[in-house]
Amino acid sequence: MIDLAVLRENPDLVKRSQIKRGESPDAVDEALAADSARRAAITSFEQLRAQQNAHGKLVAAAPKEEKAALVAAAKELSAQVKQAQQAVTDAEAAAEQALSVIENIVLDDVPAGGEEDFVLLRTHGEPASFDFTPRDHLELGEMLGAIDMERGTKVSGSRFYFLTGVGARLEYAMMSLGLQRAVDAGFIPMIPPTLVRPEVMRGTGFLGQHADEVYRLEKEDLYLVGTSEVPLAGYHMGEILDLSKGAKRYAGWSTCYRSEAGSYGKDTRGIIRVHQFNKLEMFVYTTPEDAEAEHLRLVALQEGMLQDLGLSYRVIDVAAGDLGSSAARKYDVEAWVPTQGSFRELTSTSNCTGYQARRLDIRHRPGGDPAAKTEPVATLNGTLATTRWIVAILETHQQADGSVVVPEVLRPYLGGLEVMEPIA
């Protein structure tokens, strides 16, 4: 959730952020009213409790002949206290609901608008060009014996697939390269659980606008994660971290699941938009002061991967209306997909400031001072490799006969393989 002090002291800032996101600023007034009602309920409860405690002392010290009347009054006070306590519970639930509607405050220079209102920051490389008609990634994948959509659909339904043969090896190579680079950059590798409790999913902001994209196991009351950002955010839930020696950085390799609700008819061919995929996700806990610098560091790691894979790409500053509820800023890196004649997102990296940390109660002491008052950490996340990258790799490095040149950086992970050849 957002900082209550900011909401109370500078509601206009929060309203401007809501408007920038395309959301209603009325939610800010509703949250303020709910917060005020909660505080009033707590004050009333505490006053009644004080009266009850004082009255209890009177009862204990009263002469025998006065006790009956005082005990009767004590019972009345007890009933009032019980009612006031329930009023606090109700007011706190209402305030939590009202506050949950308000998304993270976007950073000042984040562009306003929706999906098409991003700001282009830079491009890298020239889009691939061919002296033959290029094949799309699915046709190439089938020729190489790398992708089997037909049997994926037979076994699991639409938007499922098998990566087979060199396709499975290619994904493993790509993910292994990313993991090695993450380790070299100081990230601790993790294989996290892919089922999480509701409070973790809610705390990271994935049960808001996009709750219908999340798979839930109703019997166990657990959620399948769409990114290892979720379990990695929950890893330090309820803890006070020591950041005096620097940020805590993790790289989570996991299978991810998304229902792709609302994407009917979009990207139905191939593996661009699917229900299950693998992803290597960077996750960082740092101080609020260092969050922006850390954000740029994550983008640099992503760009380094795509450059070495020989992909043409652009980096965009995502507009406020296209941010997730937790992000204060997000950069996307989009690679050129030749047969679509467009850039498609391969990586995202978000600065969530203290939004997730407040919801998950993750704090630190500024300067590592044990006497300092705790404050929320900042959390950041960013993709370092994922299944979708196979789309751009196959299409960019294809040859006229349907073979695909393996990017040099991946060859050590493929036993030295230089070219993926069509199978007989």
C-alpha cells in the first residue's frame, strides 16, 4: 500500500498519480475518509478501555454496599467496549479495502497515458533483413523439431506446447546463461516454490486488476505464480533486513503460469502468449535512496543479454496507465520480431518503491543503526531470461533452408552447436 503519511499530508500528489494512471482520484478521498473513520474508532475504543480500567479500580476499592451498582455499570461498560472493539475491526477492514484500491504513486517523470503512450528511450541494432521470405518461429520450431504445439494442445489444451529436442536445449542454454550472469553480478540463485498463499499474492499486488489472470487452487487456497517475483517478495515477509552492506539480490528460476484472461484471439499462434513458461527473474531489496540506480542496473543486465544474443531491440519507459498496480516505474525491453514487423516485449523491470514492502511488512533500519526507526525497503524486479525469447532468437537468426544460427554466447551451453538444422 502507499505511505499513509503521504496520503494524509499530500493527497493531491496521490490524486495526480491516480489521474496519470487513468484511475479515479475519488478513491483518494474515499481512502482518507476510511482512514479517518478508523482512527476515530480506535480513539473511541481506547477511551472506553481507559474508562473501563479506571472503573475496575473503583469496583475493587468500593465499600460492599456500593459494589452492586458499580458492577452493573461495569457490565454496561464492558458491552460498550466490546461494541467499540468490533467497530475498530470493521473500520480497519473498510480502510484496508479503500487503501488497496490506490495503486503505487508513480515517479514524477513517468509518462501519462496508456499502452501506446510510452516514451522511447533508445534502440539497439538494425532489425534483421533477409533475401528470402522469412519463416515465423512456429514454422521454424516445427522444422527443427523444437516446438510441438499440436501435442501440447492434445495433452493440455490451447496455449500449451512441448519444447522438444533442440528447443528444450535452447531454453535450458538461455536460462543457464542468464543464471550465470546473475551470479556474476552478485545475485543469489533461487528455485522458489510456485504455489503461494493468498497474503503473498495479495501483498505483491497480483490480486488487484489482474486477479483474473492468476490460477487458484481453491481446495488448498493457494495460487500458482505468474512470476517468481511473488515468492521472492514473500521470502523476507515480516522481517527487518540489514542493508548496511548493500542490497539483497536474488535470481529466481521457476515455471510460471498465467491464464491470459482477456487475451482471446491475441497471439494464438506459437509461444508468444501461453499459459505456462519458464522465467529467470531478478529481485532486489534495497534502500529507497538506491532504488532508481538499482533499476537502471537491472535494465543494463537485460540489455547485455539481448545484445549478446544478437537481437535488435528498443527500451521504453512505460506509461503510467500501463503499469501494474505495484510499479512506480517500469522499463520494457522489446525485441524485433521479423515476421510480425514489430517490437515485442521480452523483458520488463519495475521499481515498486515501498509499495510491496509495506503490504508484506519488510523493513530496514536506515544506515544500519540499531537505534534507528525502521522504514519499508524498496523492491525491484526484472526478467533476465524467459521462454518467449526463443521467438526472437529463431526468427532473427534463421537461414533460407530453415536452419538457425546459434548465438555464439549460447554455444558452450549446447555442446558447441553452431547451427540448428531442420530434422529429416
